[in-house]
Amino acid sequence: MATSYVEYRELTKRFGSTQILHGINLQIEESEFVVLVGPSGCGKSTLLRMTAGLETINSGEISIADRVVNRVRAKDRGIAMVFQSYALYPHMTVADNLSFGLKMNKTPLERITKSIASAASILKLSQLLKRLPAQLSGGQRQRVAMGRALVREPEVFLFDEPLSNLDAKLRVGMRAEIKALHQRLKTTTIYVTHDQIEAMTMADRVVVMNDGRIEQVGAPLEIYDRPENLFVADFLGSPAMNLLSGKVVHNDGRMDFELENGIQLPLPDNSALRSDQQIIYGIRPEHVAFTDDDNGLPVNLTLVEPAGWETHLHADLSGISLRLLSVERVGARPGDSARLAVDTSKLHLFDPTTGRRI
């Protein structure tokens, strides 16, 4: 049975009178790869820095391997951190950057040599050991930063938005490398990002944060398929979920959803909703499709964005905008009229007052 390896209990953080974290409770299992994701300012990097011992704790506890580390110095916590900015010494070679922390800890030379060789082999740095950081690409510098963490053989890896400074192609490659490294080493990993694609593709579990609180924790597809509230529904997904305001209406023994402009959309047959109940009707763009059915929703296309293997579209439904995503090649153009069908088995219904899933 998996055990809790890193645990946060009622953790709070303030900067002056500003509350940053509000009673965080989270358990991370041994060997797990957990991604903290959320908008800028949500507290995810602060939580990571508190784990590393770089920020003080106002109240609550952090434990690593059943040891409370609130007052343990950063270097004694058994963690290694990879920063967004690489933080390499520009006057040192790759080998010297990799070995610097070990030398400061007076590690025996034989072990230093062995550790550098091992890390360089894993991260494909063996041919670059004599180079200076200025002679490396962005991806190579990030590998060196990862290698410097790797040689310490930590109990926990911490990554603070490590791919933000890389171009799109390098980010894709480095995502795969970091995940492959975790699968090989099985070291417990906490990874911070604002990029939902990184979160979805890399994590064993995703922790969605907002305004210093945890909104939802779960496997990537579990959260994507069943968001617990409006924030998670809107935040995860690109293009974003369509979230429409309206009310429930009765029509000849069935229930429909009526938009503010009077247009009605279907609800599931077994929907346990009250007539006139105000709801938020959520449907992801990939679950809205073109149809030849005359009963489909009549729209005018306002924007067509070919994106290679998929096409993003915007449609006007009598003054209300809808986003669509098609994996088919779409020949339509802005201004064309069309009819749409909603997959009611994929609906997400929310309470507009609480924001919670119905």
C-alpha cells in the first residue's frame, strides 16, 4: 500500500497582512509525480519554496518521510530544487556546476566523479562537461540544472516552472525527458507550472490551486472529465469549456436548458433538476459538433482557426458565443451558417451561486 511521503497539514502563509496560503492539506505518496497548477499568484510557488525551506511557515506542518521539517534547514531536508532561471554559475564548466554542491558538502572525490558520470549519462551531458553555460542551448542548461539536483540523490525533487524559458519545441522535448527521468528514478517529485498541458501530460496527480487554496486533486483525466467547480472547469482545457448561464424549463415531459436569449439546449433525460432552476451549463468545445439535423442549434461561424490536426472555431448563437473543436478538416469560413449538436452525455452542470458541480 502506498504511503504518504510529503504531507502538508493546515499550512498557512502570510506576507504582512496578505494571506497567501489558507490551510493547505495535501498528502503526496512515495514515488509520485504531483503537479501544482494554477494561475499566477495562486500560491503554488510559495508552497514549493516552503517545502524547500526557502520560505518560513506561519502555521501548520510540512513533513517529509514522516519527519516534520518546519524548523529543519533547507540543506538538511533531503530535497533538491530545479529553478525556472537555471541558476548556473557562468564561470564554471558543466562538470564544476554539477559537482559544486557535493564539494561544498565535502563529499569524497570518488563519489563525486561517479555521481557526475552517472548524471551526465542519464541527461546526455557527457560530451558537454567541459563547456561553460554560455556555450549551451536553453535545453542543455536546463539539463545541467536537473543534473545538479540529481547528483544530490534527494528524497524529493522540486521543480519550479523549469520550462518557462524554453521555446515551444524544447518544452515538449524536456517534458518527455523529465517524465522519463522520474519513471527511471522513482523519486517523489513536486512540479509547479501554470501550463495546463504540462500538468495534464506529466502528472500522476494534478493539484489545481486558486487564491491560496486547493480547488481539486486527482488524476489528470479525472479532473478534466469531472471538474468539481466552475474554476476548475474553466481553467483546465484549451480551448476553454463553454459555460452558459440560464435556467431549466419543462417541455412536453422533458427538461431543457434555456439561455438568456430564449434559445433552448438539451439536458440529459435523467436530469434531476427543478423547473426554473438557475444553472451554469458547461460543455467542452470537442463535445459540440456540426450536424445535418434540422433540429440542431442554428449558428453563424465568426472565426475559423486551423491548427494542423485540429480546427478551433467560434460560433454565434443569437448573441451568445460558442467555442468548438473539430479533429476533422473544416471547409467552413467565417460568416457561414451551420447547425450544431451537443453531446448531452458530456455535460457539466454547476450551481451559479456556489460554483459547485450539480
